[in-house]
Amino acid sequence: EVQLVESGGGLVQPGGSLRLSCAVSGLTFSNYWMSWVRQAPGKGLEWVANIKQDGSEKYYVDSVKGRFSISRDNAKNFLYLQMNSLRAEDTAVYYCAKTPWWGQGTLVTVSS
Amino acid sequence: DIVMTQSPDSLAVSLGERATINCKSSQSVLSSSNNKNYLAWYQKKPGQPPKLLIYWASTRESGVPDRFSGSGSGTDFTLTISSLQAEDVAVYYCQQYYSTLPAFGQGTKVEIK
């Protein structure tokens, strides 16, 4: 059974940082592009970032470029999202995804 | 960047009736190399992760009821629920995965009339 389990969410002040992790099991992690997708309260789904199998290519939505960094550890089957300079508008549930598989999400709240 | 636009933003349909959602991409998502449309449809319910319904514009994901179908090519796509059930109340999203910057439509909320 494929499982994606996110962790690392929480409450952070504007300008702060958080690192999200996603533990992946049940599939050959190193074979797949992986993504982070978010959904802000009352809003739609927004793709945030994705990363190639070997980490050599990374892409980001414009609103997080220069602030967020996606990475992976293929030896440990982990996906990460380092989030810096967080803003109120980054408040969302963050999902780790490799279609058709998704995690349950982790909530990030940016507020003072 | 490819922009996805769905219509309508919401619709209310009677139980057992047809629901139709449209999705338009700002540029073609049809690949000339494999003749496939890089277009997926997702169902999103509160408190749950998105559920993949359709990929390659018209291929139903395993386990998805056959009342869900997808059609279209190039820039114009449609998701049809042939006979709406109570459990289909949700927000539906199209997504292109043609480019390295995937994008979702804004979502269409489906309710029972």
C-alpha cells in the first residue's frame, strides 16, 4: 500500500520558517517526480513545487520563488519543503503528492 | 504558464440528473509525440485529500464509478457526472500536467438541487 505522510506543519509568525517533511512508502520513491500542493482556507488547490527523480530539476509557483525550497532524500524516501519568509497568505493545508497518491496534508498557519 | 479556467464556478443538480463541468486551458495540452492530452480531473471533499478521477483527459482511474467520464482535446475539456449521487457533492478541479509548472483550475462546486 502506498502511503505519503506529511509532518512539520504548525503555527509560525510572519517572516518565520518551517520545514515540511513527507515520508513515502509502498512505491519506488526514486523513480518519480514529486510535488507539494496547497489549499488555503476557502480557496482552491494550488500546485506549489515539484522535483525531478534525482533532484536535478525543481519548479515553483511564482508566489513562492526565492522563499521555498523543495528537496528529497532518495535513500530515506523523504520529500521536503523548506519554507522561509513566511507570509499570512502561505496559510494552507500542504499536501505531498505523486498522482494518484496524496498524503492527508499538514496545516501551516502563519499568524502573529 | 498555462492557465486553466473552469465553468461554471458552481452548479446545483437534482439527484440522478447530469452534471457537466467545463475546463479550458490557455494553450493546448495535447502532446504531438504521443497524442495524449495531459489533463486530469480531481474530486475534493472537505477534510480529505484530492481524489484522482480521470487522467489523459478521458481515462478513468481504477475504482472510480463509471458515471464519471471525461472528454475533450487540445484546450477544451469536459467532466460529466451522468447521474448525480449524494456522495458526489464536492468541488471538482481540472489540472494540466503538460508543463513543468502544473496548474489547477479554480474549481467547480457541485451541490444537490
